[in-house]
Amino acid sequence: MAQSVFNHTEASKVEAFLRQRLNPELKVQMRQRPDECAEIYLGAECLGVVSKNVDEGETSYSFEITILDIDLDDL
């Protein structure tokens, strides 16, 4: 599976999708350098990354959430 550069147009579409499906406060933020992924924020907290994947001519986007063990201590 090949990864391609994630652009601003795609970031806007993914952001609209995530806001509609998960939380209207989510924001997709592009990284400083051209990259295959962008960061997902809820307020000032980075929740994870979304990456673009191209395989056999089909494009998909993967959303990876990082949960630190210390974040679970208060639950």
C-alpha cells in the first residue's frame, strides 16, 4: 500500500467528515512539512493522526488515536 502527500483539500474534507461523525470540535491540522498525514486535534490536545493511503488506485484515510497510559490513570 503506497502513501501519498496529504493536501489541504483532503484535510478539509476529512475534517468535515470527522466533525459530522464524531465531534463538531475536531480539527485537522496540516504538518509544517509535506507529509502523508495530518494531526487531529480536540481543542489544544492532539488526539492522533490521519494518513492517506493509495492502493490499486483507491484512496483511503486511516485515523490513528494515541492513548497514553497516564491518560487512563484518572478514569
